[in-house]
Amino acid sequence: AVASALFPLSAIQRRIATVRRMVAGDGSPASSASAATGGTRNPKILDQLRKEAEEASARTEELRSLQAQLDSAGSSDAMRFFCMLVACRDNQPAIRELAMYLEEWKEPKVAPLLERQRVLHDSLEGKEAADEKVIREELAKLAGLDFSVDSFWAELELLQIRGSQADADLGFDKARTCWYSQLAAGQPFQLLYSRPLQIAGRFLRSVLEAISAPTADPKGIYVVSVIGAQSSAKSTLLNFLFGCGFAVSAGRCTRGLYASYLRPSS
């Protein structure tokens, strides 16, 4: 998938989060079944416990392997290009141009997939759940194209957290300064991202803390949220009311949680 090639650390981190959820979900059935047996030799129960133990062991081993991959994965050429952009003097227009290019490149690829997904949903309505495999395959194709400029920031954060000497030339301080300028100007940023959902880490937190420096606003921060069904114009409404700049397009689903920080003039 394109997204995995551009953002290898993010792809590995998504799999780690998925496996951890599976491990957490496996904990209770095995222990409850064990407690329920009370030393029984029921072959069906014992066989179930053995299978659960093998699955738990396999997932624990997968987590070790994934962590090793996360520690050794290199940054992609696209990420190094992005770091060059944020380090240049005119980084703001350059990043806006990159965002426009990405959307233009994805549009002819995503649009037919979205239409195909809609047709499949309509045709499979009321049929057996097994037929939904085709929809899952289409969703996987869409996931491979589910990236934006926010994906570069998320990958950069993972690289900064890892702290590898091989990434020292990426210029994290310049990137932080660039992101600060964008967020302080009201540029949307992603707080929750990926699937399963993960919250942004200390790299974004340090940028947000810098925006509120040197003193906190005595009036506090007012949070305005919009909740609704998919494609019900939530982002469009916020853009109209506050000029947030959230990306909108037909069939687009805002995955995760986006926010904009706006400081009133009075």
C-alpha cells in the first residue's frame, strides 16, 4: 500500500496497537474459562484453553517482532523531502502546495473506490455476512490511500519519539517551529488518528504548550464540538462559522479527531 511505503513507522505502530487490543481482549476469556473449569478434564474446555494460550503466545511474539521493526525502520524518501520543506524559509506555502498535490493525486484513485464501495453496500444489503469480504477488500484499498499532510506530522512524531541517531539530520527543532506557526495561525491538526485510534504524543503536545506560552489565558479555552453522522457537513459547518480550514469533499470521512486553535481578536 502507498501509505505503508510512505509512512513505515506509522504502519508498524498501527499493527502494534491492533495486536495489543487483541491481546487485551484475549486475557479475560482464558482466565474466566480456567476459573470455570475448577480442575476439570473436559477435553473441549482444555482444548479451548490450549488454543487461547497458543494465540496469546503468538501475539506476544508478534509484538516483540513489531517493536524490533519499529526500532530499526528507516525514514522514507518522502519523509526526508517533507523535512526539507519544513526547514526552508517559505515552508508555509510549500506545505500548502504539497497538501493540494496530494489531494489532486488521490482524487482519481479514491473516487472510483468510494463509488465501488457504495454500490457494494447497496447490492449486499440483506445478504450473508460472508459476502462482506468484498467490502473489506475495498476498504483495505482505501486505507492504502488514506494519508494527507497530517500523516507526515504523525510519522515525524514517531521518528522523534524513537530518538535514533540515524534520524538526527531530520531537523526536529525546525519542524517544531514550522508546526507551531501553522497551529498558531489556526491550521487544523489531528489529535486522534489511525485505526485503531491513537492519540498524538509529546511532539504535538510541546507545540501546543508553546502556543499558550508565556502565560495561560485567564479566560480559559472554550471547546466547540460538532457531532453527527458521516457526510452530514460537520466540517463544513465549522469552516463556515470559524474559518477552521478542515478538508471537505464528497464521500470523505474525517477519521479520528481534528481540531483548530483560534484566538479571538477581542
